[in-house]
Amino acid sequence: MKDNFKYVGKSIARHDVKEKVTGKIKYVGDMKLDGMLYAKMLLSEVPHANIVSINTSKAEALPGVVRVFTEKDVPKNYYNSHKWYKGSEFPRDELILSEKARYVGDRIAAVVAKDMATVERALGLIEVEYEELPVIASIDNSMKEDSIKIHEDGNLAFEKALKCGDAESIIEEGKLVCEDVITTPKQHHAAMEPHVCLAAEDYSGNIIIWTPCQVVFQVQLIVAEALGMPLDNIRVIKAAMGGSFGGKGQPILEPICAFLAKETGAPVRLVTDRTQSIIGTRSRNASKIRVKTAVDKDGNIIARDINADVDIGAYYTNGSAVTMAMGKKVFRMYKIKNQTFKGRSYFTNTLVGGACRGYGSPQIHAATEINIDNVARALDMDPVELRLKNLVHPYDKDPIGGPDLGNARIIDCVERGMKLFEWEKKRNRPKDDGRFVRGVGMACATHGNGYHGAFPDFITMSLRITNDNKLILKSAIHDLGCGTVTTIKQIVAEVLDIHPDNIIAHQGDTALSPYDSAGTQASRVTFVCGGCAKKTAEIAKEQLISKSAEVLGCFVEDIALKDGLIWNDKDKDRKFTYGEMIVMIQNNFEEDIEVTHTYRSPANPGVYAANFVEVEVDTYNGLVRVLDVLAVHDIGQAINRGFVEGQIQGGAHMSIGFALTEEIKIDEKGKVGTQNFSKYHIVNAPDMPNVRVELIEEEDDNGPFGAKSVGEVCAVAAAPAIINAINYALDVNITSLPATPEKIIRALNERNNK
């Protein structure tokens, strides 16, 4: 970490904090347009069925109802809501409203009325006759059952293998091999703001959409495909957002809302309640992962074989992408010369999978890090020692040809964490033998910084210095609540040495923003968008200095600038604000300073984390308390320290839930048992431990001021660390997440009955 930055590395308050805490921010759920109508969807209550009939007559007869729409009314333009740029293709199997029910939560109909109360009453009057079909509700059933097809081509949606060396042969040689099968659940994003969208048709037939989304150009593309309209006839405006965590990363409501606005000729606000957000949007993919790891007697990993089966739900969406994201990560944390990853994605009659914070990292690292601890147990070796023997080093190569790892500092994370956590002392203390048993565990994780090496990864920004001493940055950035706007402003402020309050940074608007190839996904914002902001600001600075030298009649080398002031260093008594200088440039040369720059991501280094935890288990009832979390992160350079710490603490919260309580429960008949927060259990604030944060700030060569990502990797390592701590404390081997009290008591009984 450098200590000579003026704005970078500082905990500056987010740009809209006052407006948020005073309630002045207008979320989409607060917005009202003249003549606005209200809408809500009818979601399927059965997991798999042909729709025999939908009787909407009673609903349409209700005073205030404008219209009820079903599959018969919508365009038959199939699309895939995962697609984010033109030129990419994924299987298209979604319609605005479904012609067949494929899961509990499928979109069957939509009601538009003059008020929300009427919408709710009308939904209860719609009569749907289903011809129920056999159900596939799990990965195992999808693999075994060939006669029940969710889609015509069968239930295996995707498969691919990645490999280096020859893992299979080495494992067969009979070295010490440790094998585990780890299962992880579907997880709800649980953003405070349920999914919502507002759309209106303008006087010329264009559709304007206000949405708390992650990629405005993706929304524009999918709506255009779904409605069969030209891109230019659709404008998407990023609205204030009450959280996403990936849940709003795919256009779900936007195509429907745009269609309703177009058909009714009025503004329409489409909303979901919590139940609909849980069952009818997206979820983290469930997984079943088998890991075989072979080591020599000294603890060197000589081979590993991973088979990952991924539940993508009833529609394809990102079925291939999330599986491959898992596969690529397993080659980027440990130095394993012989490794195979085989990934398969399966359709089920369950909630649709999609982006969820970490994008496959939580699942694959849960599997591999639990397995690593079991390898250490088999060797009678400290799990930290085993990891340190095998972790990657800075600037290692990706063994399957992916981008280089960059300044990878995972070893630093482990060594620093081991010391701060007092690992050896806590790990070697005598085990408890009473009702309450304590244990410690740790785990590592890695993630990326964008799409370089896989998909187009570029962004264009424009920066103008105004004559009233402001800087206006136009780009398609999206603030999801994590402080993106402020972070980008800090980067520009550092380059031009002007306070961030003097910078205006607009969010995404397809009609006004320069193009961005990918938006807010793949942990690319600070690394790629921040890199563009820095370069654009540097070009603007060069132009400002050059033109100022002409105005002041001096050499470029004589120009000095600081704190938003610029002057000839040989005439220090005459200092000008940037705005005053712009006025002189405009008047003298009839020119302005406005820079437009397209930035292509130069790399995709790894980011890394090591989490250390202490838990206490009540052996009478299986309840677990997480007492302490130390999260050590290799992030390059913190741009906003407070935001980084907040991200890590929030990520730990999500990961603790993944480990212990959060699970969308779906029974063998496809019914969802966790449709609200009374059944879906999030870790509450009183149960949260203190999450200590330690940053390894060894700058990356390609990040802005050395920065790398943190927003997704922070939600990964805590979960396997907690499972490892439980297993160590109880001398059991729980490999099914979440580790509920029932699973813990079952494991204790199995241990005691051996």
C-alpha cells in the first residue's frame, strides 16, 4: 500500500449517502408516472405441467383491471436472459410468458390494473387447469431419468472437461487418495429490494425502461430480442438499486414489463413480492461435486480429479458459463501438474439458476477446500501447512492456458492470517469434551477480474472539464449499493488532483452512455472500468496541461496543478481553478477539453483470500455459533478502504448463511418449502460475529493504482472454513451444505456408533 495517495485508499463516504439516509432517493418502487398502471405476474404453483386452459374472465371483469395477458398474447421470440452482448449465442428457451409450467415459479400470466390492490385481487381470480407431468427435482434424478424430459433435447444441458497432465493415471497408481462428495444448495440473493421494473412507451413508439439492473446494454439487447424490436427503439436507464448480489444480473422482469407497456400504451410498473423474488427470479445453482486428491507422503498434491454436476433449474440461462467458471478456478489456486475437471449441467423442475455472488466460486471452493482439510487429516498434517506447500506463487502461469495469475499473494494471505489468528495456539489447544465444543478452521479462495481471455472486455468513457470547475464523467457504470460511483470518482480525482465532490459521474443509460461490453459482472468494475477511468483522466490531464501552457505562454514542463488549481510554476502568484482555465481555453482557442477513450482490459489476474474462523457447536441440539472470522484478502490496492471492508464483512455474512442456514428447500415433488423469510433463514445481525479484515496490498501491474477486485471473492472462503472448523471440533466429516442442526446431530450419532 502506498501512503502518498490523496484520495485513493481513503474511506470517503459514498456519493448519495445523505439522499439514502434521508429517504430522498427514488427507487423504482417509489417512481410514479402520469397514467401509470400496476402489474404483477401469476407464477406456476406446480413444478411440471402442460397448461390445459387459463380462464381470465373473472379477473378481467373486475373493475380497474385493464387486461390479463397469457402465453397466447406474447411474441413467440425465444431468448436466453444470460446473453449480454450481440454475437454471443446460448440456447434460447425462454418466452416472456411460458407456454408450459416447468417449475414452481414459472411465469404463467400477468395482470395489469389501475392500482395494486386490484392487481392482487385479480390474480386470485385467474383459474388455471394443469395437466401435471412427472417431476425431476434433483441432480441425481436428472442424471438417472431419461424418460422425463424438461426440454426436447433431454436433461443434460451441457458438459465439458478441462485438464492438465494425466490425473487419472496417477490416481489409479494407488498413492494416498482422498475422495469426497460435497453438495451445495440453491441460495436466494436476499437483496432488500425485491425485483421491480418500470416501462413506458414514448410518443414515437420507443420503449423506455427504468430498472435496478447490472448491465443496461444487456437489458436493451434481451428486450429487443424478446419483443422483436430494433435496439435503437429501446432505452434502458439504470435506476437506484436496493441490492442485487447477482440476482438482478439477468433481465427477468424487463422484457415482460416492456411488453406490457407497449401493449397497453401506458407506463407500467411491474413488481414482485418476496415470495416471487425467491421462486420466480434466479438462484445460486445447487451442485454435487466429487473430488479425488492424490498426495505424496510429504503432502505435495500430485493429482486431482473433479467431477462437478450442476443444477441449472428449468431453463438454460448461464448453464454452461457457471459450470466453466467453476472449472477454470480450480487450476488457479494450487500448483497441481495433473488435474482434470469434468463439468456437467442438468435441467431440473426447480428454480432457475443465475449469477449469484461468486459465480460458481462458493460451490467449487466448498468442495475443494473441505477435501483439502480431509487430505490433511489423512496425512496427520496441519491444513495450513498442507496449503502452504501447494499454493500458487506470484506470476505463476495458468496450466490450462488462461490469463497469467498476476501478483498472486495467497501465500501472504495465509501466512498473515495464521499469525493474526493465532492459528497454531488455537488449533493445538485441548479439545472440549462437554456440551459446547469449539473448533477452528480455515479455507482459501480465488476469483477473477473480468472477462479478458474469455469474452470481449472493454469500455468507453468520456470526461469533460467544465467552465464551472466540474468534471463530468459519462460511462455505463452501475452502482449496486457498494459505492461504485464514488470509487470511480476517487480514481479520477487522484489523477487530476481535484476533490471527488467536483466530479459528476453518471450511471448507465443506453441513450446517453458510451458503450460498455459487460457492465457490472465478473468482478470487473474496479479493475476494468476503474482502469478506463484512470486512463481517460490521464489523457484529459495531458490535454489540460498542454492547453494551459499555451494560455500561460510557458513550457509544458512548467505547468503545475494541485487541489483543483493550475499555474505556471515560475509565476506562482497567478493560480487558476480548472474551470477558470477552461474559460480561457474556450475564449482563446475555441476549444474544449473533453476526452473519449475506449479501454480494453489488458489482463485478468487472480484475487485471493484466506479466511480463518472459530465456531462453537452445541452438541445437544446441533446449533453452531460463529465466534470469530478473520478475512485476509489480496486485493492489490484498496481504492476506498471503507467500501472494501464493508464488502468483505457483507460477503462473510452471505458465506456464513451458505454454510449454516440458507437453503431453498425443494422436495421430491418439486414443491418449494422456503417461500419467505419465515422459512428461508438468513443470519441475523445479533448472530453475526466480528469480522476482522486484513488487506494484503501488493499492487497488481495492470490494475488502476494496483487495484484488484474484492466484491465476489469475499463471499467464498468463510463457508468451507466454517465446515472445516465444525468437522475438526466434532471429529466428523460433514460434506453437505448447509450444516444444519439435523445434519450435525446425524453426524455425531454416526461418529458415536462407529
